[in-house]
Amino acid sequence: MAAWSERLAGVRGVLLDISGVLHDSGEGGGVPIPGSVEALARLKRSQLKVRFCTNESQKSRGDLVGLLRHMGFDISEGEVTAPAPATCLILKERGLRPHLLIHDGIRSEFAQIDTSNPNCVVIADAGESFSYQNMNKAFQVLMELDNPVLISLGKGRYYKETSGLMLDVGAYTKALEYACGIKAEVVGKPAPGYFQSALQEMGVESHEAIMIGDDIVGDVGGAQRCGMRALQVRTGKFRSRLGGSHGPATALLLPRVPSPGCPLFSLWDV
């Protein structure tokens, strides 16, 4: 208990990942992870500030929140930092017209974006739309540009659905980076600016916040590089053999989303 108290001292805000922490996506919208609805409710009854920080790029923010609320989670759209809305702001600010290699589920997020005569490529977790034809079209657009810009909504390696592990956008982004000889701009975890945006919305400094996620690289490593503390849950994509060799070894490790038997609840009771 002493170690927990010392490591969590001064925490004023909690950033929560969604997929693999609150629920596993899949057929019919997926299922909540056991205990996660109750854990979130108890967290929100504490004096800690809470925000959700996700790389979800197959569902619009509104659809994702609607799904989670249907599962029983206390969550609103304004509490969620998601990559598609953040990407739209960047496109507008920089006058970029994207060729979109994305899932149909988030196409509505880009409805107000000019996609004529593209001068960049935006890639997200396109799922079944990651065909050779679509990947090659994105490659051709980039190769025709004098200053190619590739924006990736997150850069995860894989994630977990109810049916098993699924290849994520990072693998396809790497393929375009390699083929075009460029480096993608990441909007999403583990990009520092993405975490900073979530912290700003929550109104806390990085040293006052803790990130809870299932990804040792995107959640834990990204948060720690921003000066935050981090907790990794053993749900979602967690695999014990990947812990030490693929990311930071200093993260606290939880059996699942914190439950009444977990010492973290002593912090949430303030």
C-alpha cells in the first residue's frame, strides 16, 4: 500500500483509454469488460477529474459514446479526446485537402473537409477497406506530391476484439512510410501533442495526471514521455510476453480496470 500511495500522490486527473480498458469491440458493438462500468462510476464519484483518451478510428465520437452509454457507462461526447475531430482541426488550420483511407464509420467526421485535388493522405483503421487497391491509391497520391504529407490516426500495432487480436493502422502506416520514404504525422496516442490536448481539456498538468490503458507503447510509453504516470491493465491487448521488451518497465500493472480489491480505490475515495 505504501508503494501505491507514494506513486499516486498528487494525482488530480485520470486519463482512461477505452478499447481494451472499458470494453472489447466486436460483433454487435462488443461487450463491456467485467467490472468496468462500476469502476468508472466510482471514479466519477471521487474528486478526481476524468477524461477519455482513445485512438478509436472506426466509429465517430458520437457513435462510440452512444455505444458506451448503451452498455451502462457514464460518459459524454465532450469528455472524449478522439483522433478524427483532432485531425479535422489540423486539416483546416493548414489548408490540407486529404485523400481519405479510412473506415466508413468515421467518414461523417470529415463531411466538412474539402477532399478535392488532395495534397495529403489521412489514414485510419480502415478495416476491410485496407485492400491492395486502396493502399496503392494512397501510395500514388503521396508519390505525386512535391511535399507529401501522411497523417495517421494513431499508430497502434494491434487491438483486441471479442473474436481475437486485430491488425491496427500502424502496420499500414509503416508500409506507406517505407514505400514513400517519408515519416507520418501521428494524431493520436502516443503523440505528445495528443496527450497535451487531453490534459488541457481536463485542466491538469502532466505531473498531476495518470493514464490507464492496455497498450504498453501507445498508452504507457506515450504518457510517460509527457511526464505523466501510467497504469497498464491486463485486459484488452495486454500480453505478458510483450511487457518488458516492447515498452517501459516502470508502469504499475493492474489485473483489470481498478476494482474494489485494488489499492487504487483508496485514491478514488478522496
